[in-house]
Amino acid sequence: MWYFTIRQDELKNEQHQCLRKIANDMEIEIFSEPYHNLCIFELESEQYSDAMNYLDLEGIAYEATTSRPKREELLEKMKAS
């Protein structure tokens, strides 16, 4: 499995809908100000290159990992940047 993390405010509605169609699961991690809400979607390994190509063509910044990031890890990364 692959997990892609994207800032929710960087997704247009049509991009969100397209990702929802290809994802096995999609969740929104909601954070309070000053942090951004994050969209996390899960894909089978066979779908990885198609998803990555779509995100790259759309100019969407993402982070891909093989394990679902924990909420605390996401927050720590946002605090560090």
C-alpha cells in the first residue's frame, strides 16, 4: 500500500473527485490554525505510478510513504517547516 499526503487547500474540487475515484480510502486530517488540513489517500502498489503521474501533471505537491503517517508525525513536519 502507498499513502499520499497533500495539503487539502491545494486541491481543486475536480482533482479531489478524481483522486477519490482511484483511491482505496481517502481521509481528511483536520488541524487547527495555523496548520493546514491534509488529505491522505491510500492506493494499492499497482496504482502508484498512475497516481504519481496524475499528481505531477496537475502540479500537486505530495508526499508518498508506504505506511500511513500518524497525526503526530504530520503535525511535527508542519511545525518544522
